[in-house]
Amino acid sequence: MLLVFIGGFVALVEKSGGAGALAEKVIHVLNTRVKIQVSAWLGGILIFSPDIGTPLIVGPVFEKVFDKMKISREKLAWIIDSTSGTLSH
């Protein structure tokens, strides 16, 4: 049930344009590819949930930033997967 609320909140933020606005604000501070990747890694560690909550929260926020800096989404997926609490492997 918690994941439904998290997913709904993330969808609301995406539809309202919040993720894009956050990407615009953050891109000035995170101006290198390394800073962006390390911040996604830290975000995955700080927003640690034992289920799929981490990819639901960190993914949509950082995908806009990764797109603006032309870093592949596959790399973002790998970073999120390696820092999330899912035991899918």
C-alpha cells in the first residue's frame, strides 16, 4: 500500500512539472557528469527503502538531469539498482 502512495506522489510531481523544474534548478549546481552521477548514487543511498521505493523516487527526479547532461538512462538505472534495497538478484 505504501508503494501505491509513493508511486502516486511521484506521478503527481511528474505531471505537475516538478521533476523538470528540479532538474532546471539542480543543473546549475551539478554541472559535471561526475557530480550528477555521484548525486544520484547518494540519493539512492539516502532514500533507502527495502522495496522498490528507491527507484520510484530517485529515478524520475534524476532522469531529467541525466537527459540534460546526455548521460544514458541505462547508467542511471544501474546506479539506482546498485543502491536500492531490492534483492532481485
